[in-house]
Amino acid sequence: MSELTSSSRSILYSAHLLWETHDKILVAAGTAFGEIVLWSWIRQPHCRSFSRVHSVFLGHEGSIFGVRISSNVALKSRKKPQRLLSSCSDDRTIRVWDISSITDNDRAAPTLDETHDANRKQHTGFSNALVDTTSTSSDCLAIGWGHLSRVWSVDFLDPTYSPEGVFLLSSGEDATSRMWEIIPRDETLRTAAAAPAFSLKLIDTAAYNNGKNIWSSTISKFFLNHQRLISGAADGKIIVCSPYFLPQSNNRIMKPSIQEYSVQDIESMALDFADGATTLQTNPTDNPAFKSEFFRSYTFLDSKSFLLTTNSGKIYLETIGLDPQCFQNNTITESVLVDQMDDLKGYSVCTAEASIGIAFVAGSRGSIYVYQKATSVLSKLYSIRSKVGSMFVAKTFTETGAASLVLLITLMRGREARLLYIDLDQSEPTVSAEMDIVLSELLTGLAVTSIAYVPTTWEGGYILAGFRRGSIATYKILRGDTDSKDERKRKAYAISTIERVHGKETVTAIQWVPSRFFSMNGYIISVGRDGYSAVHYLDLSTNCTTLVHNLSLPVGPSIEGLYFHKNQIVVYGFSSTKFILYNSTSEEEVMSVETGGAHRTWAFEYFSSHEGGGTVVWTRASTMRILSQVGPNHHVIRPGGHGREIKAMAVSTTKVNEQSRHLIATGAEDTDIKVFEYVGGDVVYRRTLRKHTTGIQHLQWSDSGQYLFSSGGCEEFYIWRVRQLPSPLGIGVVCESIFTPESEHSDLRIMSFDVRKRQNVEFGFIFTMAFSDSHVGIYSYDATATVKWQTLAIGNYFTSCLTQSVFLSSSTILTAGTDGHSAIWSLPSDLDRPHASAPLLASTLTWKYPVRIHQNSSKTLASHPLDQETVLIVSGGDDSSLALLLASTSSSESAYAHPPTIIVRAHASAITACAILLFRSRVFILTSGNDQWIRLWEIIVHNTSTLGEGQDLLEIKRVKRMKTNVADVSSMAILEQGDKRTKVVICGVGMEVVRIAWD
């Protein structure tokens, strides 16, 4: 055993060791000052070992966070194998250096004196070579830019599995892993002779984590010599990328390839497939709209085939072949010219019901054509005397159980839409009934953008129609009315309208989830181009609707569709220029394709029989492009949580079907609120609430668990209504109300708040809020009142910041701040008065009974009533002390039943979290802090009548302690409490559930 020591004296940030031979180790070390020191340790048989610095590379403009030495690799345009060194830095660049000159026969070479710049490999950066354009001996082969922030690590891929090139993998602070390839630089693009001879080409980016920092990543060799990327980030999530994101043993990059076809390609393939069949001829026309041939519309018949129409009125059937062994599409395998229609020239729209393989095509003259894949027959179904605007189809069933369809046809500038009932039990589809749907330009507008059919009886049901203005209207449909001689009965009018479901943006998709089959009530799920997913409970018997869920999605904002897959909700749409397929239940991306954006002709069909994925076809630059992906683009080995440290947490325990249900709400510096459920000993993710624009300061549940309250910076205070919805909808969350800031610039933080229920008001609360400018406010909220918020009282403290505010009783509150003092505030007696229609003048609060509990700030505070007149207050301070107060709830002059009891040095650091728990009428306190210790204390409150001489009213005992894996603990709460054990959840940089076993 020997110690490896470099002659270079510097602050090292990173290093990599390569055991080159039995007696030689090659070492690359990155320093804090942007230097890379390349040195070796050599052991000689009959003398002591020594080390020698070979080179010092300059060029990075920041600290070196990662270095890696490669094995001998074959570079393109280089005849001999090369040994390379890669590095990443604070300057966001990745650099590759040529170290092939370091060989075994250089032992006799003198040790490099790296203190002289002349002996360093000068390059761009801090050295004078920055302006030396005459140098031609640069050892920097390539420079790559791509990460948005600091790069933490870089590694070479095994050349055994990538014989066609040299590939690198990097991970950084921007929570992405990026694939690079070293390629020769075009000599015509080199601006100077000293410019690197190669460049780093960014191949792909994997961004599947939340927040910041991928701290660890590796390449693993799986079966069939496939390589996969495994990475873990600050959010705690561990993911593995699917094989097609990395070079494989078949000498090619197996990313799903985008296939591109022109109209001429499709025509040629169709002619080849027809094998000499008679080509359909078209009559020449002078209309310039018909002369240019391009793709008009697409619609899928199933996951492997789709119809397309062209500007000349041709209809093609395209079949896509899928190779399950390589998990990618094998392009179009079959192209058939179905027919050509004169009334489809210059304009056509189409739609389909992919589950039964039936498509509908319409043009400008009002003719509706139907195509069945099972029979390969295109026939005319219906004719209407107007230009068809759009068509929407929904599947239903007849009384015999056979599948049938309803087809809604909208007309250009028409005030009515035509609804067709289509029977499929004949040799070909036929229209069995029709009805006009009357559109209201005033209420909903005339542009229908989505529908859902709700069957309530065999004879009819309801149509839910989404509109471009963001509304959803309900129409009652009865088949018996279609044969009525009364023209009014043959028309359907909106019986109810839900306005601004998605603001003023288009409702792009609707799904109906009934309470049971043929039920008159259920849930409407909708998505729109506002980036939100909304759920309404609808009772069709009373036409009453209730918004039960409305949250923004992290993709979009152009969400274009949704469907159910394996009891989970999957949405798809466009985010900037990419088409995104996204699992909104697990909040994981499934598919991402660069398409150019939403403003183009496109269609998508998902794979119902596979793990996920689907096929998307779109038009770009007058060509049709297709991509199929089987399965998701990554798999989650371990789910994660917040991407930043958790700053607030609250637990709600309610009874559901005689069983306890535990919901954990966490708020972090990433501005998100996440709701987890503790199930079977595991913390399971449920929802993410995205509305705050600053870090979360405080969270609290209502006693019933139906409401969650949150506060942050910029005076943000939100009231969230939380409901349990049937599967697969999960937990429904609606931001019911937003507190209106009182200050002019809304730049204050709501540091802490407490809540109590209003008397005689079912959905009413009274809040006390502590603001960062040292004032406290009392506010009333009544969900049923005309004016929902009213300011009841305002009080000002000293110039120090208030950090805590809690109710002691209905008439008093207690505050604590950064000055280390607590104070009591008396409240007005009429807090529970009904809300007035006009705002009333707020009362003025004054504080009294200040008492010192810490040397400086109170970081955490918990309270618990011991009896009707006494409340136990526990405070943890920045001075590592623990303070206990017995506060009186009465309005007498004696505010404290006992002077503060202070335990100095209760922890080795600031106490940032505490909780009070009861066990068999005994009172215990849990505390934790930045020292990552959890301490359990027992509090004994003696009876004043039995106190002995010199005996304290409060007796504190430290019972036990344990270590926690959570760094920077910010909060804790009781999760489960039983006779034998108690479970406590700890939050900070991560989350942990600890168990206290009672002896």
C-alpha cells in the first residue's frame, strides 16, 4: 500500500484515476482555479515510488467539477487510437483534450514545473494564449456548449458498444443528462488555426427530473449488449432511460427515427402496391387551389394505420410496420389509394373511431363519406347542404349491445350542428336518426371543438360539447324526437352551460366518467389550451355542476387530448415546438417529439395494448412526418419529490370507510406544493399544486381535512379545496380562493399563520397572519358570502420580523419573532360577525406581556391545549435552545401560568422543527435541527397545589435520541399514533418517516 501524492499543490475539486499498468496510475485532477493537472504515479521494482506532473491544461473559466480519462479510442479522421481526457466546469462547457503523448517510455523525462506558464498547455481562458492566434499545438480537441448551468460530471461511453464513434455523457445543475459525439470540424468553418479540430455534437437530452442537480449518473450494460443511462437527482428520483437513447451494439443510434414522405413518395408507393392497377384520373381544373398537391388531413383507424387526404381530393390508407425487437417504427409498409372525390378537392376534414376502425371524411360540398377498415370500403354516408366545418365522433351501444356511433357535424358559419346516429349492425354503416343541435353565439359561441356522449337510456342520452370560448354545454338527446313532426322537437337546445371552464381558451377534449352504467351523474374531465386539467361533477337530473378539480399541468399550454391507459390519465399536446405525451397521474413524460409546434396538420393515436407510447403524424415543410414509439422514453426506478429543499409540511388524518387516511402536504423552494399519501408504510405521490410564484413559507390543513392553506412570498395566500374522487381521478384539488394583498407592492412574506373555524358557518375560517414587515393581521373568510374576505384587525410589532403566529383561544393570539420575544395580542369580541357587503374599518391590535424566549429568532413553534385554560407553547430557536411556555387562554391579567422554561444547547445547531405528541396522558416533545438529530423529551406539568419547595412547575426529561438522514430539517409532524409506536414524518432536503417504539 502506498500513498499517491502529486507534486502540484492546489485545491482539487475532482479527479479520475486510471490504472494504466501494474506499476503506473494515470491521474487527472481538476482544481478550483480552472486548471486540469495530469500526473502519474509510478512504482519501480527496487526503489521507492514517485509521481510526476505531465501537463497542466488551461482553458476553463471556472472550477473543474469533473474529469475523465478514456481508454484508447478511434477518432474519425485519425489513423491511430487516441487517449482523451474530458472535463466539465463551472463555465457550462465540456472540453476534450488529447493526452496521447503520455506514454510508458517517458519515465526518464524530467518532472514538469507547472508553476511556469510556459510549461502549461496554453489555450483559451486565463492564459495569454487567448489572443495568441499563431499557436498550432493546442491539445484541446473539442468544446461543447449545451447545459444551461454548471456541469457536474462527464464520462466516456464504452467504445465496445459504440464502434462508429466516440460518445460522452454529461450531467449538470440543470437536471439534464446530455449525450455528445466527437465529430471532425469542417475545415471551412474553422475561424483560426488554433481552433479545435473537432467539435462536440449534442445528440440527445434526457430531462426527466424536477428542480436542479443530477448528482449521479452511470451507464449500465443490460441484456443484448444494450446500454442504458441510470441517473439520480436532487428530487430523489432514480430513472433509467430506454435503450434507444444510447448507442447500441448494432452500430447505430436507436432513437425512434422520424420518417419523412412527400406527396410524390406516397403516390409512388401506392402505384407500386397497386401493381399496375388502373390509376384514378382527375379532370383538369383552372382553380389554382387545386393545382398544388399537399397533405390536407390525417385520422387514425387503429394504432398501425391511418387515412390521409390530399389537396386534389385523394384518400390514401397508410400502414405502419412496427418492429418490437428494436422498439421503433419501420416506416410505412403499405400505401393504398382508396379513392378520389371531386368534392374533397381543395378542402377536406376527417375523423375516426379507432377502436372499431371506422373513419369519416367530408369536404366543402357537404358530402360525408365513411370508410371501414374491416371491409376496405369507402361509401357515401350522408349529405348536408353546407360546407362542413369539423366532425366529432363518439362510441355508444344499442339495446342489443352492438356498437354504434354518434357523429356531430358542424357547419361553416352555421348556427346549428347536425347530430347523426349511425348503426353498424348492417352490411355498411347507416344513419338511423338525426337531430339538429342549436348553438348559442351569446352563451358559448358557434365553434364546437370537442364532444362526449353520455348514454342514460337505450333511447338517448346527453351530448357534452366543448367550445372555442372555453365553455362546456349540455344537450339532451332523445331518439324518439328525431321522427317528430314538430320541428322544434327535432332540435336540441342547451339545458346547462359551464362557463369559462378553461378561461377563454379552447376546450380541446372531454371525457365522461359515470358513477355507474346509465347513471344520471358522473364526472366531466376536460383539458384545454390554457394548460389546465379540470374535473366537474355533473348531476344531469338537476343540471347542477360542481368544480372538483382544476390544476395546471407542467406541459403545454396547448393540451390537445386525453385518454385513460391502465387506470391512469394520459394527456397529449404541444409544449413550444414539441409534441408531448404525458402521464398526468404519475406526472411522467412518456413521449417527446420535435414537430415544430401546434399550428400544423397532425394526428395522434396511442398504443392501448402496450406499456405506453403511440404514433404521431404531422405536416412540416410540405412533407408528412411519422414517428412511432412503443413504451415510455424512460422508466422510474424510484419516484422522487421536490427538486429543492422542503420548507413547510402539514399532515391530515381523516377516516375513510372506517380506515385512517393520511395525506402529507409539502411545500418547497421550487414553489410547488405536493400532496402525498402514506399507504402501507410508503409515501405515495398524489398531486402537485402549481400556483405559488415564490418559495412556500407555511402549510396547514383544516380540522376536517377538506381544506389546505398555504402561504409564501409576495403576500401569496391560497385556500385549496381537497376532495377524494373515484378511481382513476384520484384526489381533486381546486384553488377556491386567493387572499388579496393589502400592501401596494405585495412584496411581503406571510411568514406564519394559524386558522380556526368560524362559528355557525360551515365553510368559514378566521386566520391570523404574521408578515415579514412585523405586522399581524386577523382575517375572516366565508365561502358563501358575497364578500368572501374581510379584514378584522391589524396590529404592528417592533421593527423585527414576526416568524410565528398562533391562536391561543378565540380571543387571544401569540406571536414570536426574530428579536427572541413572544407577545400576546387580545382580539376583538366580534370576529364571528357576518360579512358585510361593504368593507368595515379594521380594529387595531396591541401587543402586551412580552417575554424573552430566545437570544434571537424563533425558528419553529408548536402549541397544544393542556386544559380549558392552559396552552403549552414549545419554541425552537436559532440559538439552539428550546423554550417552553404555559400560556393562559383567559382574558385575565396573568397571561402566563409559569415563566418560560429554557433548555440551552438542546441541540448542537438551530432547532428548526418540533412537534407535541401525547401518549397515555403523558406529554412528549420531538425536536430536530440542522445537526440531524431527533430528540424526544417528556414534559411533566405538576399541579400547583402539590408543588414542593424549590420544585418547578414544568419538569423536562430527555428520553432518547436518534439520527435522521434528512439534512436541513425544516418541519415535522405526527403521522400515526398508536399504543405501541408512533410514526413521525421529517422533512428538509428530502423526506423520512421515523418510528418511535414505546417501551
